[in-house]
Amino acid sequence: MLDIKNMSKEQLQETIAKLQAEKKERPKELFCKVSAKGAMSLYGLGRFPVTLYYQQWQKVLASVNNITQFLEENKAQFSVKTK
């Protein structure tokens, strides 16, 4: 843990720069993990993972065509996130 109370302004700025550089180095690709409760978490979409159980993922995957069609039909209504 960082002891920021005893750090100089320069040390704080260095630490911030280092943390920002580390954040930029994080992989942008999607990856999965099995949670402690036996669900699959999908990371890389946003700040938090999307976690569903096996049967829920199966439902989502079986509906890919419907979801894709819905996305295309409603494309103009979606907001676009930019950095």
C-alpha cells in the first residue's frame, strides 16, 4: 500500500504517471474466467465483467442471430462511447 501522506509532490506525480502507464498497458481483448460460484465471467467489455451461469450463456449464444438483427435494426438509437 502506498503511504501518500509522506510522499513529495514529485513522488506523487511519478506514481500517478506510472499507474496511468500500467492502465494503458492492460490488454484490450476479451477473456473469460470461471468464478468461485461456478459462473463464467467475461472481462474486457467495460469496468466490470459480465457474469452468467452456463445455461444463461447457452441461451445468449443460441440467440446470437436475433441479437445481431436487433442491433442492426436499432443501430441509430444506440449511443456510441468514445474515449
